[in-house]
Amino acid sequence: MSTYVVGDVQGCYQELVALLHSIDFDQSVDHLWVTGDMINRGPNNIETVNFLRQLPNVQIVLGNHDLHFLAVALTDRTPSRSDTFQDLLGSVDLPAIITWMRHQPLAFYSDQFDALMVHAGIPNIWSISAALGYATEVEAVLQDERHQRFFELMYGNEPDTFTESLEGIDRWRVITNYLTRLRFCSADGAMEFATKSDIAPRGYEPWFNYPRQDSTRILFGHWAAIEGKTPSSQFVALDTGCVWGHSLTALRLDDNKLFSVPAGSSR
């Protein structure tokens, strides 16, 4: 039995199948973790979702594209021109898919591997336990009757810094933005959203450049521009830009071995 963590699939179902085939993944005993952004921008979203839904040993965290899909599906928000999840929106299984997604977490911690999986990152101002607690707050919103209001008001860059005094949608939004959109922030946790390259704007650093008080590994996706590179093995970047024509990557947690297949691969 092995545990694999795969980066952003984004509807690249053929590459996902090819990657799992290349590592002899046995779904009856092996475990698959997915760093979020299961869907969008790629060509095979319904196939990706249906495959992950039926896996017996799968652990997923939600990414910003997954949440965007839910917002479009549940509110009157218009899809972006670059969105490719029309196949999901037209599926007869749409209600079941929505319910399944709404019940996926935003962060997941494993005692066995002392590892936290999250889509984008966590700021240095949060401990691991704090991050999990804040994630749980938003997960509860996603799973109860407040989810409609959440998705109607989810979008926005403010507030850009978490404070304990925040309440309601402002609190939910900043927590969600840290977990699903974070790239650059300041030392006090203020987020910067305009920059998507690997070059830090003045006054900010990649979130993983700031020292932490723990040694827990943080497994994340979201940031294809850094090409899987971080300054420390404590931070494992797994989005290697499959949907942009690069590769899909998985980490085997049991021995820290990386595997990848190029975009365009099929079994």
C-alpha cells in the first residue's frame, strides 16, 4: 500500500490515468491525495470528477477552480470565457457532484506523514492547528444552508489579512483566499493577488519563504509558475502545469519519490 499526492489535474483526465498507470496504482489498496483544482481549463472535467468520486481511497482538498465551479453552478454567476466545465454543468449527475464537492475539505492533515495538504498554502501567521481550525469553519459553511450566501459573496481580495476579530463573509473569504489563492504575502500575512509569476512584488515574498515554528510538510499545488521548486523540502509544490502543456506530477509519500508524465500523455 502506497500513498500518492498528485498536483492540479484541472480536467486533464488522460494524463491522470497515464500517471497512475505508470506508477502501477492499485485503487484497491493504494491511496490518492489530490491538491485541489480537479477541474477547469482542461478538456475532460466530467471524466476526472467521476473517476475521483468512485475511488475507494481518495483524499481531496478544494482549490479555487473547484470553488468557482460551485459558485457558477449554485448562483447566477456567469462562467468566464476560459472556463471549460460546461460538461459538468450539463451532467445529469450535477446535483450529486455539487453535494460531493461541497463536502470536500479545504485542508487535510495526516499524522502518519506529519503532512498538511492544501491547495495554495498557509500564511506564516497561522500554526498548522490554527489553519485546520479555520479551514473547518469554512467547511461547515460549505456544507450547511449558508453555502448559497457564501458563493454569492465569495469573490474579492478584501480583507487581505486575517485577524481574529473578523466575522461572517469577511472571515470566510480571507480564510478561503489563504487556502486556495495564496502566492505572495507580507511578513504580517497581507496577501497580494495581482502577481502570478515567480517574481515577488516589492514588499512581498512567496508564502513559503517565511520561517515557520513547525516542521510539518506542506503539500500544495496552485502555482505552476514556480515549476515545483521551493527553498525547502518542508514545502512540496506539485502543480507542474499539465493544463499549460507541461506535466502532471505525483509524490509518493512513503519514500518521497516523484513521478510525472508529460501533457498529452494517455494510457
